[in-house]
Amino acid sequence: MVGILECIMGLLRLGWLIRFISHSVISGFTTASAVVIALSQAKYFLGYDIVRSSKIVPLIESIIAGADGFSWPPFVMGSIILAILVIMKHLGKSRKYLRFLRAAGPLTAVVLGTTFVKIFHPASISLVGDIPQGLPKFSIPKSFGYALSLIPTAALITGVAILESVGIAKALAAKNGYELDSNQELFGLGVANVIGSFFSAYPTTGSFSRSAVNHESGAKTGLAGIVTGIIMGCALLFLTPLFEYIPQCVLAAIVISAVMGLVDYNEAIFLWRVDKKDFLLWTITCITTLFLGIEIGVLVGVGASLAFVIHESANPHIAVLGRLPGTTVYRNSKQYPEAYTYNGIVIVRIDAPIYFANISYIKDRLREYEVDVDRSTSRGPEVERIYFVIIELAPVTYIDSSAVQALKDLYQEYKLRDIQIAISNPNREVLLTLSRSGLVELIGKEWYFVRVHDAVQVCLQHVQSLKETSKTPGPLLDDKPTLFQRLSRQRGEDVSVSVLESGSQNPLTSKDSDPQLEPLLSRKS
């Protein structure tokens, strides 16, 4: 059942779900798992049994509680073998001509340990003991009465198996610089479980400790697994008497040596310097894996990673743009302090898709930017308040119906406050959505522009005309035309854009229109 579920997930190409397991989650998980696995092997070093657990607290309590049963021979032998393995691994990594030592380490340890036991027969060192000879028997399930009741269990095993298997696979992929095909991984696990089920095998997943041993031995491809399988089959058929005298402390030393390389404290230091959020994610995953177990640790890590993704998506980055001196380029004014803005105009850039989860946040930020305007770097005609909000949509790849409705509401809200919205550089899909929803007609085609600079030039001319209108004597206050009424009238004489941008109080006028003021959508289109 587990195999069928994994095969279905692989065939349906659901491996993209695994992309939500971030590198910091994998690193924290592998670090904590390596510590837990190393402690679980301590019983073979210490000479007495400790509780079988995937949590660090019960393991440490059990180690302390059984200290009276400590035995020196397995501890000394295991420590010597571990030291030999570490030295051989270091020599194999540091010297190219001794690279074979890295792969020969585990085999050397087994040979040395078995030889010592065969010669001296120490009674206090536990051995592997008798292993039943022969391969598991082939059998076909004949009764399916428990199939329905096993579905939840099979689904849970599938989820945990995928998380653990892909966790170690992604960790090794990162260490060796190759890409992981999650769909292929799922299908491979599924086929292994389906075939194994006919031989009464346990549900199979990628083993953390064995994968580490395989990696430390120098394995590079799946061929290593095929060779291992063939050797295991031959060993079960013909060589089981030889394994009877392998000391368990030697096998424990091999596992500990392998998982030592997976304790990734350097990654934690790197994340602390680069990104505190990723460091927090690493810490959460590591601590929960240590104290609550491997399965819960991975689930909490993935949950925390998804929570960060949702938070970032619901609270996207929005930048107030300013013009870089001597250019027509507009950039984040916080990133470029020399960039300047214009009086009466706010230019904002939304750096994310706009949808139902973040539109409220975006509207709140737009209201804030309308009020909190830094006038110290502003140029152009001096006016008392904001008349235009230019929204650059170049980074926006998608906009949904909820966001469209919210933008309509925002437009009506701005209209009541005599503020005009201008849209700059939306991509094709976003523009089609806005057009189909009627938002293009509502705002006005003349307020859609290819560049931010085009929108700024048009808005500057309107700001100047508004300033001049406010100076001339007119009708009573109640009869004064609104911004929208004034914008709907034909403009008389256009003000020179270069003069407006300079902030001159006595701008010259020109009857020549600027060819750069073409809108994105013509009024007739």
C-alpha cells in the first residue's frame, strides 16, 4: 500500500510538494538526526543497553541511568576503531593518492575487529551473532480484509518516509552538487516497496545512517546500491557464518564516523550571518528533531518553512521609488538615498503577485505612503498634498479577482479624496485581467504607461496646472472643480517637463507636446 501511494505520487508528478522543504530545514534536520543516531549507537560503546528512542532526552537519561553497567573493553575497542576511521577519512580527503583509504575505512574496521575477536575471544564485547541463512521467501498477499483500516497508517508512513528519504537525499545532493529529481525519487521508493512487499519486507525508505556510510565510502551513483544489493544477497546465501564474529562496537563506530560529517554547524554560522529567518528555521527544526523525534522534527520544520512562505507572500515587499539623478531610472529610495521624489506624486513598486491574501496589506501600505511622505528630497511644483499615486506593476506576475475588486475599491476611495491612480508597465497577463475586469476603463486608458518616467512626466504637468489653478481667483469653495473634473478637460498649454522636474517656481510653457508622454493604451484602443 505504501509503495502504491508513492508510485502514484511519482506518476502524478507531485514531487513539487517536496520543494517546500528548504535547505535550512534539511540542514537542521540532518544535524539533529546525526546527533540522535550517534547517541543511539552509544550502547555498543558503553557495554549496556539504553532505551530505543529518536529523542535526545530519553537517550541521555538512559545513558546516565545505566552508568553502573559501563564496560571498558567495548569502549576502548570502539574508540580505537573510530579513531582509525576518522584518520583514514581525513587522509583520503586531504591526499589524492590516498583517496582509496576513504572507501576502505569501514571494511578495514570490520576486518580488524573480527580478527581481534577471533584471536582473543573477549567475553565483554557483544557480537552480531547468528544470522539466518538464505533469502526471504516469496509470498503473495491473499487476504485484504484489513486494507481499509490500514489506509491512514499507510498514508502516514508514506508521508514520513518521503520526508526522511528526500531529507537525506537533498542533503547529499547539496553536498555533492547535483540536482534531485523528486518525482523519480518517489517512483523509485514506490517500486522498491511494492517489490519488497512480496518478500515480507518492512516499508522501505532512504536510510539516514546507511546513506551516510555509503556517502562516506565514496559512492557517487546508484550503481553502488546495485553492488551492495548483490553483495548482500550473496552474503545471506553463503557468508552468514563470517558475520557472527563482527563486534557491534565496530559497526557502531562506522555509523558514528559516517554521521559526524552530517553535523552541519558551519551552515548555522553561515545562516546567522546571511539570513536570520533561515537561521531561526534551522534552529526550530534542529531543536524539535532533537527533543520531539525525527518525524515530528521534519513535520515542524516543513510547517515552519510553509509559515514563512505564507507570511512573505501575505506581506510582500513594497518600495517607494525615487528618480536617480541624471537618469530616467526609478529605484527604491531606501536602497538609493540619492534618489529624489516629486511633490504631489507617490511612486510605489509592488514586488509580488497580488492576490486575496496580500491585497489588504498592500492597501494599508499605500495609505501609509500617501500620508508619510518625505518632503526633504522632493522636487517639482510645491503642493500641500498627494494628487497622484503611480503603481509600478512590472514585478507583478499575477493578479486575482479579489485583488481586482480591492483595487476598484481603492480607486473609489482615492477618487473621494481627489487622488488619481496611474499604472506603469503591467505584463500582458496582468493587463488582460485588468481589462476584462473593467479596471482599465474605470481608471482610464490614458493612465496606463509603459515606463514609470512617462507616468511621472504626465503627473508633473497636471500637478503644475493644479497649482496654477489654485492661485487664480475662481468661484466659491463649494463650486471648485475636483481633480477628476479638471483632468477630464482638455489641457491648454503644456508645461515644459524639464522645467517642472527642476522645481522652478516660474515655469516656461510650450505648445509642443513631449513625444515621450504616450500612454500604454491609446484612448481609441
